[in-house]
Amino acid sequence: MRNSSVMGRVASVAVLTAFVLLATTSTTPTLGASLLHQKSSNYNQKLEAIRELSKAAGAPQIDGSVNQEEICLTEGCLDAALDILNAINMTVDPCKDFFQYSCGRWLANNPVPPSASRWSRFNRLRDEVNNVTQEILNEEPNDQDAKPINQVKDFYKSCIDIDAIEVVGLEPLNQVITEFGGWQLLNPGVWNSSAFDWLKSVAEVRRRSLQSVILSVYVSADLKNTTRSAVYLDQPGFGLPRGVLITPENYTALITAYENYMVEVAQELGTSQTEAQLRTSAKAIIELEVAMAKISSSDEARYDIDRIYNPYALNEYQTITDGVDTEFSIVWKNYLDQVFSSSGVAITDNEFTIVNELEYIRNLIPILKGAEADTIANYIVWRLVSGLIPDTNAAMRAIVFKFQQALTGATVPSTRDVTCANAANGVFGMAIGVKYIEAVFDDDAKAEVNTLVENLRLSFKEMVTDADWMQDETKTEAIAKADAIRSFMAYPDWLENKTAVEEFYQGLELADTYFNSQLNLALYRMDKGLKGLREPTNRDEWIMYPGVVNAAYSPELNSITFPAGILQPPFFGKLRPKSQNYGGIGVVIGHEITHGFDNQGAQFDKDGNFNNWWDDVTKVEYDARAQCMSDQYSGFFAEAAGLNVNGDLTLGENIADNGGLRESYRAYQKYVEENGQEGRLPGLEHLSTNQLFFLGYANIWCESITPEGLVNQILTDPHSPAEFRVKGPVRNNAEFAAAFSCPEDENGMNPPEEDECTVW
């Protein structure tokens, strides 16, 4: 689950609903005997599986304390019981290690697939959505469909046609390199240094491939006035995780793999240089990238919006950077003119511009001035080429995967159909969503989850009201912001309008080859984003397409989004017990609501503007509580990675995890109070519904991960590893300790009160 600025399944909700409705009406004479037998047989098979799993798990046998009438035996309850029994390890004490208790069996039976670095409930569901996507993309074009739906089918077919890609070979890539003035790494004697313009080159890379190299520019809402958009100048991304580049001595194997990657790509492209010469050039490229990474800011430092919001007129900022070095100037107007050249947007001399990283740009100037021109050129083209080669021939794709192995621990590449479906969704996600919704989504789910949103919203507001550390004036502002959060559920209504779908993709055209189509799509996406500069902010904007198995909060829009992809088991099911829906999608909803009040979201008001609405007393208390949580998570050690969690980097997600769990449990208790106690689950009769709620929460985070993947996650991901997304929130939750009768244990799931941390 992610904060957007900064969270399908083949047996879909629709199919499940039809299945269970048929089963519940099986006594009527309208169903044929064979169908009745089929449903009855399937139901009995589930009961038998539950009995076997429960026995194998060593579940306590039912005694007189549990009435048979208290056990839920609906299809939804059987499915929920099977989910839990296939994950739980009852030999572990839940008060010692709730992650292993909840997920131990799942971890043992679900190793990381060879083509991945991790495998989780999210990944399994994404695979099932991907299967539906591939079925859609393999259908023949239909003249009755919107043009983009047929375009994406053509795009997908060109992607999976690896024979055609082999015939084309590296020629389109070589053409792009030629258009950039050649690559010194390939032909140093031919490369013309006098014609090289580094600023124009990085602008063209940004415009044509979406890659941010040396500098970055984008258009987004003005954080202090979100009714309009602004140009943002920023630090770039890098070819390796920033955490690796700033301490290369700690990651020598990855640095060597990166060097080998450059050398092998250049050799595949037919360089005239020897391997020794290539390695000298590659080391110089890495040295330059390390220098730039070391002057860049960490992700956690960028959570301070006040630090990164620096507004200027473009000509005013030009004067400032000119003053850094009179002999080396970055002409910002030229840079922006080049980036915007095909967007139809004209940049003015005094264009309102927000600079995110003042010190990065100030310190960049002497680095570039002191670097050799050929090293700068080699780095720029390297980053361009490395972004394009996955779309070329098999030999080059093998080189890419060899590097990815070092980075993620995967042992085989993804299958081509999965790769191509992901590529199709990258641009055509909304078009695919039209067919995905038609194929698998039950619209009734929208209404039920919307009800959950309102229940969770109320729960959060009650927690604010009860917060004795907040002053009344700030409570009023927080409640107003919670009320103002807009919710986007499943898919945008305009997907049902063919004309609207075609307008959304207006201007998008494919090319003669898969490689060139990817170039067209990159330029289309870049220009579409840049055109927003002269348009008012669209507060109805969907920031995710329907098939995404995730959820998100947008601070600028003060909105939460839950695509259709996540509105399925194990997160949600119309017939599942409420303990599982509240423990699943309920916590997800609470998580996203809480993002509006985490260490980043709390800096924005109800209208999405960067604006301090906190009184001084409450702000001091909030910061202390957030620091407690940051320190707490920094103490969590991920043994397989040999690293501690970065509590600063993950703070926003940890606040959201903790708050979301607490909010959803509160909402579930209110549901039980109003509707009565739910039945227990078969095979798990010894567990109360409150315990089942916490198991439902933990189960969505069952995940296996490679050591390499875990290192990469800790260095780059604002989310804590799955183990600590379970352990952290339950350690801070008194209701969990009460539900499982956990004794106080500083090393277990119920630490002393002084070791607990609570923000919301």
C-alpha cells in the first residue's frame, strides 16, 4: 500500500458470488441433480480439507465450551478457514512471534519463485489478475470496442512476438544512439566531443525515455496551491539504489555486477574498445554516479516538505545558479524548452518553478565542471541505453537479467507473457480495465466497501476525539480533513463510456516495431504529463488503473483509491466473515486514511495544500510520538539481510500500518456491537472472532523474500519488510495482547507499555 505522492483473481468476486448463490439455493427444484451434486461435493471437499489441515496443525479439539451452533459453516466461512489453515503454524506461540504463528505454514509451502525476488499474497493475487489480463489481450480486436482496447492488443502481440524482435535486432537502439550523437564508449575515435551538449542530452533523455539523468523535471500540483500545476526541478534517479552508491565499499559485489553490466552491453553493441578500456570507462561512469548520489538527499529527508518547496521565477533561479560558478552555467530555459519541445507548452522566462533540491543542484555544478566530457556523455547514454535494452533482442535481455539476478536474487527471468502484460498495463491500464471490469468485477462490492470506508472514517475521527495529547483546535482541523477525504472505488465511471476512453488516450499511436512503439509510448506519457502545466488540477483524477492490486492516498488530492484488483479475497469478499473483511480491506482502508495524517500527509490540509494546521503544543507531542515509532522500527533487525529496518524511511508507512490496524479493530467492534457476534470458523473453533481479526490482518502480509530482495527493500522501499508489518503494529496494540492473553514480554508481542509507540 503506498502513498501516491511519495498502497484479479480468476475466481473473481463475481464468480464467487454466483457460485455461492447457486449453492445457497440448491434446495430449489430449478437446479439439475448433477449441479446439485457438484456443489455438494465441492462443499464436502472443503470441509474434509479443513478437518485434515486442522488435525495436521494440531488445533485443539472442540470441547463443551464451544456450541456447534456458534460455528459458521457457510461457503464464505469455509474459504476463510482454509485461507488461515493454509498459512498458520500453531506450534509457534502467537505471543512470541505472531508473524511465524500466522504465516509459518504459508512460508514453508510458498518459496520465492525462481523468476521473482519475493512471493506474497499480493503477488499471488497479481498473478491471477495477470492471467485475466492475458486472456483479454489474446482476444481478437473488435471494431465495437474503443480504439485503445484494440491498440493494446496489437501492442501485446508485438511484445510476445520474439521472432520479430530478433529480426529487428539492435538496429532501432543503434539509431537512437546515433540520434544522441553516438556513444563514446563504443567508438571513441568517431565520437565528436565538440558537438556534445550535456544539458540538451539529459533533456532529450527525459523527454524521449522518461529517464531522469543528472537532473529531473516534472509537472505536478503546486503544493501550496493545488488548484494549479507547476514545473518542478529535482534530483534524478540512479542506476543503482542510492544506498548502494553512497557506500559502495559496503556493496562491492553489486558495484562489480553494475560494471560488468556496462561492459557486456557495450560488447553486445559491437564496441571497438578492449575489455580493459571498457572497464576503465565503466569505473569512471560509476565514480561520477557515486559522486552525484552522495550529494543527493535520501528519501526520508525528502519527507520534509518545507525543505523541498522552494519557489522561484525561472529567471530568478537562473541568477542564483549562475552565481555558483561564473564559468559553468546551467541554462534552465534551454533545458526546459527542450524537455517541453513536443508538448505544445511554451515555457516563459519567468516561469513559476519549484526547486526541490537546492543543495543538490548547487553541488552538482562543480562535479560536472570537474568531470571529463566523455565520462559525462558516457553516463548519459548509458542511462538511456540501460532503460531501452529490455525491449531489444534475447542476447541483450539475458545481459539485463544477469544484472537483475545480482540485484534481486531471481534465478530465471519472468515469462514473456507476464512481461508483456505488465508492459501493456504500464500505459494501457485503463483500456484493459474496461474489459477487466466486464469480465470479473461485481459492482455490488463497491457499495459494501464504500460502507467500510465510512465506518473506518468514523473510527479514525473517534480516535482523534479521544486523543488526550491533542488540543481541541487541532482536533477540529483533523476531523475536517478526515471528512474531506475523497474515496475512489474499483474503477472510474467514465470507463463505461467508449468516447471518454478514446479521449483519455487521444494522441497515442503505435509504431512499426515493438521497440519503436515503446519509444512512442514514453514520449506520449511524458508530453501528456507536461501538458498539465496549463490545465487546472483534476480532482477527479484516478491515480491507479482498475487491475492494480494495491491502494493509495494522494496528499495533494486528499483522496484514497481502491482499485478493483484489491477488492477480492484475501482482502475482501462479500461472503467472507466480517472479521476477515475488517482484518483485510478494512485495515487497508484505515492505512490509507491514516496516510493523510502520517509524517508527510500531516503537512497538508483538507484541500491538499502544504499548510501548517497544527498548534505548537500538539505538534511537539506528535513529533515525539513519531520519533518513538521511528526509533522502535530502527531497532528491528532483518536477519536474512544483515540490516536493521530504516525507521526514518519507513515512518509514514509504519504510522499508517499501526493506525489502520487500530482503526479497523475499533470499527469491527462497533459492527459486532450493532449486529451481534459472528460464528467461529470450522477447524479453528478454539479461536475467538477477535483473534481471527488479527489473523486476517497478518495473513495479508505472508511473504517469502530472497536475501538480495530484502536488502534492496530495506535500502529503497518506504514499507517495512512483511515480518515487521505484522510484528510492529501488534506489539503496539493492547487489543491484540488482550485477544491472545499475552503476558508482558519485552522480546515478545506484548512489550512493557513504555516500549510501545502510538501515533494514531
